[in-house]
Amino acid sequence: MRNIAIFASGTGTNAERIMSYFEAGNTARVRLILCNKSTAGVVERARKHGVECRIFTPAELRETTLVTDWLEEFAIDYVVLAGFLLLLPPAVTDRYGERIVNIHPSLLPKFGGKGMYGDRVHAAVLEAGETRSGITIHHVNGRLDEGAVIFQAETPVLPDDTPETLATRVHELEYAYYPRIIEQEILKMQ
Ligand code: GRF
């Protein structure tokens, strides 16, 4: 049984799907939610699932061993980013290497990088007149949205889409695939 930590900054709907998915099997469990915002929705979702949730500031993440100490305390084997808006410091990326995964709500390398999060991504996709969008699940290095791609899934962009309607379809793809791809990656671990 592997131990997962999820880093999240926001609502946490993906984090919740991942907690539920692994509660039902015996590959892994989500042991720890790590969040940089005490008012984020993910905090309550963690509580509901009985998963420990720890809050840190950006400076604590970058400049102290607080977060890496927690990863050790919970014997974390695998790190999942789910709507996490800060860059992970080398202390985490060096330690976990390919055992860190992120999800991005576009077909990377399109519509990734600084400022590209949430509905801004979907607004940019519509603005550019794209005919398809989707999700990218990828490894994480020290640069935003640039790690090697593990998996992508597509949805068409419809003529009457708004950022909200497109976001809804992209979220459905995230919920359908992210937990399964994480499990697949964990099963590949030695
Ligand atoms: C998701 O769309 C994910 O792709 C992106 O951030 C969003 C998080 O949503 N990285 P939620 O907090 O899981 O609802």
C-alpha cells in the first residue's frame, strides 16, 4: 500500500475524486492534503474524508524544511498536484522525481505556463478559436507545466461554448481519468 500526498490550492474537486477512488482499492491511500490557503474548499473535503490536512505559506514551502518534514512524517511515496498554484521547490522535485504528477486543463504545450489556470485557460482556448481542448497529465519538473506528458484526453470545442461550459466538460475528463492514471503510475513503481 503506497501513501499519496496531494498538493492543492483551491476547491479540490479532483482531490476529492482521488481520495474516494483510492478508499475503494488497496493500491494506495491519500494520507495527506497540503494546501497553501486555509480557506480553500479542499480543506473541508479533506476533513470529510478523514484525511490529514496541513497548511503552509509560500515562504515556508520555498525556504524551510516544514513541508518535506511532513512528507517524511507521513511516509509519502507519491505526490499528486491537483489545482496547486505554486511551483514545487527542488527539495521536493529532486526527492520525488518521476513520482510527482500534475494535471492541466488544456492540451499542453498549448495554453500552459504562467497565468494559465482555471477559467483563464478555457477563455484563451475559445479566444484562439481552437476546435478541441482537453486535459494533460504530466510529470513535474521545476518549471510550470513542462514535465513529460503521461496522458492526454480530448473534448471538442463547441461553437456556443463559454469558458464555463468548456470547463465543465474538461472537469469531467479530469474526474474520469486522473485517479486511474495515478494508479497506473503507482503500479509501475518498484
Ligand atoms: C483543474 O482544472 C486542474 O486541471 C487544474 O486546476 C483545476 C483544479 O480544480 N490544475 P479542482 O480544485 O480540482 O476543482
